[in-house]
Amino acid sequence: MKQNLTVQLDADVIHRAKVLAARRGTSVSGLVAQQIAEMTAADERYQRARESALRMMAQARERGGRNWSRDEIYDERLARYGS
């Protein structure tokens, strides 16, 4: 079921939207509906990807990595590449 939504825009924006809608063979309402549908779909994809990434990070196991200090990294680079 579709419902109405009232939006207030500047007169210039409305004029340009009408021109764009005419070029695309649709209405201003159609343009707005399409943009909102695309934005909400993109947000849903982002939220699913974020949740998936967070789940993977939570399930990741420790790899036995090492935590280097800034001084250790700097000393290693000096030893490798010289001063």
C-alpha cells in the first residue's frame, strides 16, 4: 500500500526536478521514490555487510602475532635500510 509524503523544496529545485523527470519520462514523485528506494537498499546492504564483518571479527582466532613498540619498528627499519 502506498502512502503520501509531503516534502518542502526550494522553487528552483522543484523546477529542475520537473525538467529532469520529464526527460526521464517519469514524475517528480517517481524520481523521489526511486532515489529513496535506492538509498534504503544501499543502507540495508551496508548494514548486512557491517554485521557480517563484525561477526567474522568476533569469531577470528588469535594468530599469535607480536605487538611491536614504535621504537622496535624504528630500530628494525634503521637496521634494514641504514640511517
